[in-house]
Amino acid sequence: LREAWRRIEAKGYRIGNVDVTIIAQAPKMLPHVPQMRINIAEDLGCHMDAVNVKATTTEKLGFTGRGEGIACEAVALVLKADSQ
């Protein structure tokens, strides 16, 4: 993440916001969400308020529901650094 962001930032972009969804049956993610937000914000050089992290399950469906793995989806709004 850090290296990818370094390259994007070098092209004159900044983070607008980031939305992350963690998909896992276990472990419970809620206790870890605040630190995840801090870590992502530090890595991307943005304010923690621009980072949203949430967790959900697949109600025991698929590989995540069987506890065989964890999935993650992330979307970022990337803006030209000179735009408001």
C-alpha cells in the first residue's frame, strides 16, 4: 500500500477518502477497527476522518463463512492535489 501510494502521490494526487470492508466470519474485527483506521491514514498521509473501515460476515456462506479465509474490499477517492 505504501509503495503504491508513493507512486500515485508523486503524480500529484491526494486522498479524498477511503472506504474498506472486511469480510470475515471470525475473528470479530470491531476491536481492531480504530487501529486499522490509524494505520491506513498514516500510510496514505491523510486524516483519519477520511478513512472508514467496517466489517461484515457472509452469514456462514462461502470460504469466508466457513472460516477458511478473510476477504477485503477497498475503494479510494483520489483527487488531483490542487483540487478542493
